[in-house]
Amino acid sequence: MSRPLHRGVSGGGRNAECCDYTWDSQMKDKTDKEDVEKRHSQDHMSLSSRCLIGLVFPDNSTSKCGSLGGENGFGSDPFNMGNSRNRQNLTMSFLKFSLILIVILALSGSLWWTIALSNSTRGNIFRGYRRLQDQLITDLLDIGELSMGSARLKEVDFCFEESENIVPCFFNVSSDLAVESSKGDAVERQCEYGSNQNCLVHPPKNYRIPLRWPTGRDVIWVANVKITAQQVLSSGSFTKRMMMLDEDQISFRSDSSMFDGVEDYSHQIAEMIGLRNESNFIQAGVRTVLDIGCGYGSFGAHLYSKQLITMCVANYETSGSQVQLTLERGLPAMIGSFTTKQLPYPSLSFDMLHCARCGIDWDQKEGIYLVEADRVLRPGGYFVWTSPITNAQRSIRNKEKQKRWAFIQSFAENLCWEMLSQQDETVVWKKTSKKDCYSSRKSGPSICSMGHDVESPYYRRLEPCIGGTRSRRWIPIEERTTWPSRATLNSTELNIHGVHPEEFSEDLLNWNSAVRNYWSLLSPQIFSDHPKRPGDEDPSPPYNMLRNVLDMNARFGGLNSALLEAGKTAWVMNVIPTSGPNHLPLILDRGLVGVLHDWCEAFPTYPRTYDMVHAKGLLSLEASQKRRCTTLDLFTEIDRLLRPEGWVILHDKTSLIHTARALATRLRWEARVIEIESNSEEKLLVCQKPFFKRP
């Protein structure tokens, strides 16, 4: 290859032929040179590529890379300098191409993995998304609470010590009623705007958790109620037969001779009605009893064993409260007085009214108290009265008692009551089952007009007329289904209340399921999560965890019915809010007990009354109203009613539940939000009130 190049350089001095040759020779040499450079470049590129690939995938061929550019590894001619720059550019291009390829492969793999994952776990992702969404709402609400400052999150303070037994509506008494109270009349209930106290009622200093039912029915702690040992020992002879004081306990021993007085008394009443014994009250149509001035609830405690439920109603008392002691025993009771206003029950509510030395002067105010007793008594129901006035032999020498007794007898006859029997101090009347009796009377109270006879008598003024005669619910107790079948109303009875049978049946099924879930939810928390008190052991099955239950929005009484069907020993105070539909007549016709109430007012009972407070849909109901109270007012009232270590279950919309959770923390409750599998729009809030001992 060097020869043509050498000739081209040394040639010259020739003719045109020589010149043409020279050009041809030069062109040939140039062509040969380009071929050599091209082959050298290709060999160089091939070797460079092999070396780069060797860096990525090392093998034995990488040893040849050392000969690139000459024997010493460095370029010694112009061709090697240009090729070095080409190698650098080529290397950079290759690296860029490799990076792009890696990114494309990574994105493709990620897309394939995402598609595969979404196809296999789409349902789980959706459920997880729902949980994340709910958690996000909770976190946002918490952040919102924090952003509003420490004042919003400040814990509610405790009330003063003298408020440990406060009943707010009975501290706002007018001067006229105060005068009447000083004369011995009952203190009337008066709830005014702003009567709510946004503070937490502390338990008494020596307060102790009540004993579990049924032990707690017969034994209570003295420190838990306002009665003192002196008041127990100075009580009347009838009460002394009911109770005895044993150190720091008040005992109502069912296995002692003291209890025989109640058993003999109830047996006597059954015989006066014409029954063999008190076990036959159910067969006679008696299921619900209103015990006016109930003493300490022993009459109702005895009837409970006969499947009768007795609602104790007594006046507000500043000390020695009958209602507080009865509730402490785990029995139904509430503060109630019809001095000037009707009881918060519709007409035709109870099968029996009982008054044993109850302190009511039935002959006063032209017999208007007897008219109110007649209003709440069902057709064919019984009025039982035990009083020294009825004892004719003892009243012979007392003309004043004779006069009062004669008036009551005459007035009862004008109410179409039939006197069944009279023994010693006890007399039993039976209300008529026939409406035509009222038209055959010669005198007595008139029949109420449609405008005065209502099913929602929320503390209305007493009416001097006979109510309930125009009601479609006028059904004699003998014609009603006996208990426990009465709890399930038939289609004809449901039609009276405007409820469709399918709606009622669905409500029953839903509540049976809900109660099972409640019990399985609370059982582990009570017996596992919550630490046991020193010396306490779990009760043997069935677990009597709850006795007094308050349902703040009872609707049809479904919670109560489901608890009974499940065999639980709890009783339920079914409350119908005045702001919603009035289903209280239906609840009472089912053989349950309940009352109307405005939740912007204090409930007529003493603090630490209930083991559990339940409310389904109450927050939504109250939120839809233009109320004169706040949700905090409602929650502090719940805290007042709830016993230490008691439970709260709220069932409502998710947004309202999370708001309630924030309020629960202010009240120092231990709160948990529980998801409802069948309903993603609603949730449960389960809370427990701690036991804060007074320092």
C-alpha cells in the first residue's frame, strides 16, 4: 500500500498521458486509503462495542480492550485522535439509549403489575378506600377542632359538691309553688330556658359501684342515695317491714320475714280482685302497674317476679328520695307529680294504679286527682288504694275522715268505677269497660272534648273532664292479648297506631340483630378491655351487665322488645322525644313502659340513674329542629343520668357521630367509633363513663 503513495509523491515531468495516470494513480491511492480508514474504523467500533458490552456483561473477551489505539494503548497518529472523540460520543449515546430503555421497561412492568393487582384485589382496594376516606374525615374533624383553639377542646368542669344529687328542673320553683311546698304540697316541675348546667356531676365521696342484679335489687350502698340511717330508723311501720339497715348497706332480704309483708299484701289484692293469687294477674290482663308514691319499690320488686312491670312515680324530695332509692335497686321509677299538671303519659296507659299511703289527698280540689288517675287507667283496669281513711271501723269516731271517705266513694261511682272489695285499709275499684256507662250517670265529671283529650299530654294543666273515651285505643284489658304475646301487636292493633305490619316486623328483626351485636360488642370490653375492680369477679352466665337502660329515642320500643326476647334482665325506659313522631301509645299498648320528654330539658330523675343510655337517630332528629339548646347540653345531661362505668351507645349519621366523638372526649368519656357493615352512611359511637372519685 505504500508504493502507490510513494510513486505519486516522486513522479513528475511527464506528458498528458503521464498526467492522466498520475490523477488515476492518486485517485486509486486515495480510494485505497479511504478503504483502509473505513476498515480500521469498523474494527475500532466493533472493539469499542465489545468493550462496552463487556463492562455490562463481563467475560474473557474484555482483555482485548487494552490494544485499542496502538500497542501502548495511546494514539500516535491523527486517526486515533478523531476516533477517541467518536468513542466518547458513541458511549454517551449508548448510555442514553440504555437509560431510556430501562425507564420504558420499568414503566411497562409497573403498569402490568398495577393491572394485575387491580384485577385481583379490586374489592379490597375499594374497602380500604372507604376506610381511608372515613379516617380522613375523622382526621379533618380533629384538625378542625385543633384549629379552633384550646377553648373548644377544653374539658368540661365538674359541678360544685352540693350538686351531686341535682335535678335541674326542680330547683327553678316559683314563689307560689314554694309557698305550696311549705304547706306540705309537692314541689312542681318547672323547666326554664337556660336551666341546663354544662358541668359534670360528681358522685358522692363514698360512692360505690352498685351490686349486680339480682343482688343489687335486695342490697344497696347507703352512700349512693340521699337517705340516712336516721331516716331509715324513723320511717313508718309499713316501711320498716320492707327494709333493714346493715352497717353501710340497706338490705331488702327476700328470704327474711320482713319481705313476707309485701307477699301477703299482693296476695290479698289478688284475692280481692277474684284471683287465686298474684301469679294470676297476667291472666286477668294486668301487665303494667303505675305505683304512685311507691315508697322504696318493694311492691314493684315483688311483682317483677310475676312478669309484671311497675313504674314508680313519686314527688321530688330533697332528702330520702323514694325514686332515687328505687332506681338504685334497679327498678323503674321517675319523679312525677300531678299537683297542677298531668303526668307525661297518654290516656289509657296502665292496667293497674296502686297507692299505698302515697300521700295523695284524693278528695281535694273537687276530685281532680281521681280524674287524672282515671285518664291513665285502661278500661277494665284496677285502682288499688291503701289508707287509714278507708277503714270504716276506725273512722266511726272521726267525722272528718268519714266525710272524706264518703266523697271518694261517691266520686268513684260517678267515674264509672265499680268497688270490688274492701279489706282493712285496702279497697279495690275496677274501671268500666263500657262507654255507655257515662251516659247513664246522673252527675259527675263531663266527657272531654276532642280538643282537650290528646295523646301527647306533656305536662299539660290538669283537666276536670274524663279523657280517653273517644280514643280508638279504648280496648278492655280482658280483650287484650296476655303477656308476653302482647309485645307483638296484631295487624288490627297496628292499624290503630297507623303502622304497617311489614314495617313493624322489619323493625323487630333489625333490633334482634342489633341487640346480639351490642352484647357481643360490650361483653369483651366489660370483661376484658376494662380492668376489673379489686375483689370483683365476672358474674356467671347470663351476664347481668346492664339493668337500668334509657332509650332516648325509642320509636316502637324495639330495643326493649329485643332485650326481652334475648332473655336479658334489663328493663328499658322508652322515651319518645316531643320533637318527633309520638309512638308512646304503641309502646304502652305493647306492655312496656315509657314517657314523653323534651331533651332540651332535664329528665325527671336523680343523677347516676342508668347503666346504659342508648339513642338511635336522636342526633339527626335534634339537628333538624330549631332548638333552644346545644348538643353539649344534651351530652352533659346524659352524663348526669349515667352511672360511673356506665355505657353510651349512639347510632347516627357518620358526620354527627364524629362530632359526638369530639364532645365525648370533652366529657372525659372513653369513646370508640364502630363501623356498621350493612350501612356505610351511619356509625356507632360506643362510650364508657369513667369513675372519678371525689378528692
